[in-house]
Amino acid sequence: MRDAGRIAAQALQRVGEMIKPGITTWELDQAAARFIQACGARPTFLGYNDFPASACISVNDEVIHGIPSRKRVLHAGDIVSVDLGATYRGYVGDTAYTFPVGAISAQAKRLCDVAWQALQSGLAKAVPGGKLGDISAAVQAICEGAGYNVVRDYTGHGVGRVMHEDPCVPNFGTAGRGVKLRAGMTIAIEPMVNAGRGQIKVQSDKWTVKTRDGSLSAHMEHTVAITGNGPVILTEP
């Protein structure tokens, strides 16, 4: 899990370094695939439920699952969420980050900052003896406290030998409720935060998820191991 997470994290970092006005989402996807494969791993997303790319790349009002395209050019002021995974020796690392494209508005920066803070707050609750609702409530409190809304139709998840395992890890909930957290669990915590309402819509490509009201959305994700020494983030470069 550490190796898979490190490869995914380094691939995400490599993609982030390439992001600039004028680049296409297809170029970013190809770079992620090349890096993961050069590490002896496999892009987890490629072919997953027939997904056609190695990374989900979602721009502005796209929440998740954006399909990379040669026609999709990034522009200054955009925010772009890159979500990718690496499968290494039978284990998965899953991570995401929302990057600025050039200079972005103060409103867009605040949204990304709050999404990152929400992830950190959720990670801090990933400790043995706690409950899953502790993580969910922590994420929700940061997002809603800032005046934003979390997406309720999609959640974080367990991750290990496959990308999506039990339990679901919602970004909303009640502290003290839900599955008991135990040492040895590995989960993906991933706030999906909308500047407007939380409602979403799936596009005709059957993958891309957008905000229903056209507002901006940010997505952050880490794979974390719950241990007796506290949370260990597995998807850091």
C-alpha cells in the first residue's frame, strides 16, 4: 500500500507540475500513464468499468470523472481536479488534488483551500476507536462552515486490493456514529466541495459529473492507513 500510494502521489505531482494555460487534459492523462507504468505499476482507472483513460480530469464546474480529451484546453483562471490511481503488486493507491491554472480568482482559491482543510480535518479523525461518522462530520463541518456544500451522491471508500471497497466514507454525517475504526484499515477520504448547491448531474458521456447549478467544485483525496500511531497518509510524494 505504501508503494502503490507513493507511485500515485508522484504521478499526481508530476501532472501538477505540467499544468499551465494551453495544455490539454489528454496530455496530462498521457503523462500520468507513462509515469505510473515506468514505475512498474498499472494505471488503476484505465478500463475500470470501461473508463477510457488513466486519470479523471475535471475542470471548473466538473466535480469528478471528467474524461481527458485532446480538445479540452486549460485556460488561465481555471481550476482542474486530477484524480488517479496506481496498482502495484496487487494493491491500490488513490489520490486527487484540485490545481489552479495560472492565476485564479480569490473565490476559486478559497474553495480549493477549504476543500484541502476539510481533507486534513477528516484525516485527523482516522484513528483507532473512533467512528466513521467522526471523519464524515469533520469534513462536513469545515465545508458548510465556510458556506459551501458537499456532494452527497458520491463518497470516499475503503481501498486495498481493489479501488473501491467497503466501507463508504461519506463527506457528511454524525460524529460517534457508523463503523468503528480499527488499526489496519485503509480508506480513501475525498471531499467533493461545491461553491453552490450540492446537487450534481451526470453528463451524456455517462461519466462526467457536473454541479447542477454551474458553480465551481473542488476535489481532494488521500489514501490513509489507520494505525495505533495515528493516521498514516499513504499518498504523499
